[in-house]
Amino acid sequence: MNWRQKSSHYSAAVLFVAGITAGMLIYATVVSGFNIEFEIWLAIALVVSLILHARTGFAMSKAQQEIELLRGLVRKIQPGAAKASSLPEMKFDSAPDIGGKIDNQDTEMLERVRDAIENDRVDLYLQPIVSLPQRKHRHFEAFSRLRNDDGTILRPIDYLDAAVRANKIGVIDNMILLRAVQALRQLGTRGQDYRIFCNISPATIFDQDFFTRFTDYLDANDDLAQRLVFEFTYPAVEIMNDRVAKNLEAIARRGYVFSADHIRRFDLNWRALREKNFKYVKASSALLLNENTGGETARAHVKTFKERLRENNIDLIVEKVELEADMPGISALGIDYGQGDLFGAPRPASFYITPNIELAEAS
């Protein structure tokens, strides 16, 4: 926690204690039978002012954390400073490291991304994760959509390549994650019954400077542990270096669970994954259905896969479910959770999380 955050917490606490002390003095004055004159009403006004100030101070300390995190990240994405050496080398993607080889078009695109994030033009989209066979909304996966200043959508396909070339993909992931958390908070109690899955790059927790401030933020908002699930691709989990693994453990100790998608094999070390606090894995409907329609050996692989997950208390989510025609085969597998356009496409958060959840599901 940096000195500004500590100062904010300290000031708020002092004001709150002062308010309580003034309240006790007022109570003692009344009990002692002193006359309630102008001074007592002035003291009451002081108490109210101090308590409100203290409450505001505590709230502002959380907001200040978000602001400082975003400011630090925005500084890193300045297009003019986009060089391969501006960030630690990330070795989590299969693509070759081509950081630094950017042109004017890349620079312009990164500027548009930075401008959208700085000016709060980041929208939270949600896609439901449903229970099967009931198809009731149980969780949601979060996606972000950036908007240009004219309101048009800046699609990930438009800027991801430029971000990779500039070695800024982790920075963009970080900023979008924070905006998603802010949007989640704005949903308030309407979204408290659901867990939100947020995709996160290992670059997010590789950057030690960001990670330190990020964990400060998690500590100050510990209620998020019951509402957020951080999701990684399984290939990224397999090659996490020691620093990332250590930082992942630090997040797990704060009560957060993880999800792994892009599962392409069934014979993985599921016990080791659960020991890292992974509670969910996602496998595509195509992978599961193709394997299950094979011979006896292939079907045995699927059965063993599910048994190993159950033994390690890991929930399986079948994803990319697009067609109703696939549902009989999926139902036959006895999978508990599903995700895909068949159950609901990614839409603005307010479409799914409303005061009347039943209406949103029925639509």
C-alpha cells in the first residue's frame, strides 16, 4: 500500500474516531443535566460532518486505488514509448516475440485504445454460464468492449495484433480487468448472487509493480473474492514461471478461485491444477462430443476425465455450445454447466443482471 492510500485510510480513521468521541461527549453532557444550548447543536452538526467525512474518506481510498492503478497503466501504454524494453519480456504466448516492430498504424490504434480507457469508454458485456439441464443462469463470463469517441465499437481483432507487436497486451488486459471490476461494482446487489469469470493474462501478475498495487486493491475490496473468478488459458498455466506461480498463490490465499479454459486433452494433472486453487475447467462442446462419439476407448477417456475432475472437486463447464442439435449428446455426458450462444450471447451487463432476473432469462 503506497503512502497516499495509507494517508487516506489514516485520515479517515482519525476523523471517524473524532466523531465518535464528540458523540460520547454530547451524551455525557445530556446525562449530566447540562443545558442544551447553541453549543450542543453545533457539536451535533460537527459529529454528523465528521462521520460523513470519515465514510467518504474510506470510500475515496478505494476509488483512489483504482485511479492510481489506472494512471500507472495508462503511462505504460503511451504509443510513443512502445519499445520492446518498456515491459519485461513475456513468454506466455505461442506467438514469437516481435515486440517493438510497430508502425504508424499500430501507434494510431494503441492511441485509440488508450483514449477509450482513459475516457471511460469501456463497456462490460456478460455471457451466462448455465446449469444443465435446467439452463438457469448460475455464473457469467465478463467481456469488455471499447468504444471510439464516435461511439463505434473498437473490436479486439482491430487492436490485439498491434498490442502484441508493441508488447502491450498485458497492459491492456490489466486496464480492461480494472474497468470490468468497476462496472461489476456499479451493478451493486443485482449481481451479488453470481460469480463473474474474468479472463486474465499471466502478464497481469508478472508485472511486479502492477501486482503489488493490484493486491492492495484486492485487500481493500475483499468482498470481491466471492464474486470474481480469474480465468487463464491452460497453455498459459502450464508454462507459468516461478514469479507468476508465486503471485498466483498470493491471490489464492485471499480467497479467489481460478478457471482454466482451452483444455485440449483429458489426461492432464488435475490434482496439481486443484492444488493451485483452480475450481473450474472449460472444454469445448466439439472436443467432448467428438471424443464421446468415437469408439469404446474414446468414450472411456471422457468418463475417466469427468471422474478425475470430480475427485479433485473441479467443476466442468462445456463451452461454445451453439446448436440445439448438440444438446442430446451433451446431456448424455451429464455435465453440470454450459456456456455458448445457445444459452445467451455476450450482451451488455444490464441485459442479464436486472432487478427481475427471471425476465432476463426468459428473453
